[in-house]
Amino acid sequence: MVQTGIIMIVGAGQMGKGLAQLAARSGYTVLLNDLPGILEKSFMEIEMELVSRKDLDAEGRQQILEKIKPAASLQEAVHSDYIIEAATENVTIKKQIFTTLSNYITQHTILATNTSSLSITDIASASDCPEKVVGMHFMNPVSSMMVVEIIRGLKTSDHACKVIKELAENLGKEAIEVNDYPGFVSNRLLMPMINEAIICVFDGVADVESVDRIMQLGLRHPLGPLRLADMIGLDACLSIMEILHREFDHPKYRPCPLLRNMVKAGKLGRKSGEGFYLYDN
Ligand SMILES: NC(=O)c1ccc[n+]([C@@H]2O[C@H](COP(=O)([O-])OP(=O)(O)OC[C@H]3O[C@@H](n4cnc5c(N)ncnc54)[C@H](O)[C@@H]3O)[C@@H](O)[C@H]2O)c1
């Protein structure tokens, strides 16, 4: 069914670009926001991503592109029914965005954050309307991952949860509600596994390719954990491990020193051209 309504997406990086395409394809009008100077590049990348899709002809591509409009400022939130924040995984940045958005949203607007690991309750506390703030954790790549974690903060209302669940379903995803604890379910399980795979390389148990092949062939993982870490971004993996470590205060979540060093060296995975593997960007 073709949907109507306006979704503002704040942050036009890897996830924001995917969300914009998914929402436009489902019929929503998208207002895409990012910092000055970045939006133009994101629009070019969206166009290139659409061109590479074999299931779209030129007309289909054009229809999607026409539905995604640049929003230079958060003031344009005044036009939106829903807001999905997908900015950098940094609590200060996200809280600033939610504080600013509080000034512009209408009474019916519901706000979602795509954070992978930060507290929804904490992010919501920066807004005037914490009852309207819900976690909406899409997985990467947005177009092909079929589930969205819906995270209820301490003050999230039943109405906001229901609206965001329906939005996830209208975007073709299965919505599963979880409570607001670090890493939710997905990253509480995934990130320690990725960290342990890095420890295997660090300890000399096996090389990168061997660790990945064992998990692919032996456990039927579509990607090995180290290639997956490259895809997610090693900086994002480190930041999630640091949150799990800090919040649970348990050594089992301590980030591997090799992960720390790779991030310090700028080896962030696919986006920087090098992580555990080399990429021709
Ligand atoms: N990468 C993944 O695999 C993945 C998966 C699920 C969820 N997430 C979550 O999605 C969010 C975005 O992740 P990403 O991988 O797309 O990151 P990214 O680094 O690719 O993109 C983040 C974007 O946010 C923009 N930004 C920063 N500050 C901003 C501000 N004040 N206003 C507007 N835009 C701002 C940046 O310019 C950048 O374009 C994070 O919360 C992350 O945890 C990521």
C-alpha cells in the first residue's frame, strides 16, 4: 500500500540515506537533514545507490528522488508527521538535536531515534516531550534487514510506541518491542561476538580470513564477524562496546585493544577504505 505522510530524517549518513530511500519508496515524502555541506554529497550518493539497484528503472528512480527533499534546517520539522533521527552515535549531538526539535514539532509529531546503543530515556530527557520519543533501531543495510527494534524509554507513551510500530510495519519491517537497556537485544548479542572475533585475531588464534570463514561455513553466518564489523564501521563497534562496558560495568564487555588501535589509526572499515579488509572506494 502506498503511504502518505511526511518523515523528516535527521542525519544523511549510511543509515539516513537508506532510510530516506526506503521511506520514499513506500510513498512517504522525506525531508532529509544533515549539517551544511554534507547534504549535497548525500543526495549524489543516494542517486548512485538507486542507479545500482537492478529492481528499479529510470522512472522508478525518478519517482523516489522526487519524494526526497533537502531540509537545510531542523525548523522544517514543523511540516513532519514523524521524525527519525539517524545522526552520529554521540549522546551530546543527539540530545542537542532533540532539544532543538522540541521547538518546532507540531502536537501530533512523533520522534524516533535510530541509536544503536544509547539510552532512549536519556535522549528523550533533552526534549520537552519525552513521552513522544521512541527508539526505532533499523539494521544495516536498511533495505534488506527485515526487523526493527522498537524501544520504549521510561516516559514513552503507549500512543508513541503504537505510531512508530505502525510506521515500521508500513515500511515493510517486522517491529519488535524491547526495553531500554544498553545495546537493546541486537547489539548486546552482536557486538560482544564481533569483539571476541577481534580478540581471536589479537591473541593469534587464527587470521582474519579464517575467523570469518569458520563463522560463515560452520555457523551459516552470511558475513563473517570481521567483515561485518568493517561494514558497520569499527568506530561504531568501539563506541557500542564502550557503552556496554561502562553501563554494565563488567569486564566481558571490555573492547579489544586491537579494535582501539585500528580506530586510532583511522582504519574504520569500508567507509575509510581499510579495516580488517581493504576496499576500493
Ligand atoms: N552503521 C550501522 O550499521 C548502523 C546500524 C543501525 C543503527 N545505526 C545508528 O544510526 C545512526 C547513524 O549511523 P550511521 O552509520 O548512518 O552514521 P554516519 O556517520 O554514516 O552518519 C551520521 C550522519 O549524521 C550527521 N550529523 C552529525 N551531527 C548532525 C547534526 N547535528 N544534525 C544533522 N546531522 C548530523 C553526519 O554529518 C553524518 O552524515 C547512529 O545512531 C548509529 O548508531 C547505525
